[in-house]
Amino acid sequence: MIYSIETQRSIKKMNDNIVLYTINCPICNRIKQMLDAKKIQYTLCSDEEKMISLGIDVLPVLSINGALLQAKAAIEYINKYEA
């Protein structure tokens, strides 16, 4: 089946698995506000053992389909995100 570009973008976004790893620091909270403002669906994770198992040692980290983005890259991703 062939989808329009708009439909492909919608499907991609619906299938994105986005997780914000956070300890509720000021930068973590700012990224959360940005995600909420853009109405990006995500899951919050504050499980320190999970973060350690993923090799996360600096927060916040935004995981997009398994790709880990530190704060600067996460902000760039959110700013470029089109609903």
C-alpha cells in the first residue's frame, strides 16, 4: 500500500517510542514542558537502575526508538518536531 507523505509522517510519529529519562532536574523539567507543549507522546522514566543499565550517566536523556539523545540534541529534536 502506498501512503501520502503526510500519512507516512503520521504513522512514523505514532510508532515513535519516546522515553524521557529524568530525575526532575531543571533541564529535565524544561524538556518535559517542551514535549508537552508540542503534544509529543512520551513516557517518563526515573528508574535509576534502568538508566545505569543503558549506560546513561548524564541527565536528561530522551530516547527515540532506542536512540539516546542528551539534552542539547533532545531540544533540537523537539524544536524540529512537526505535529
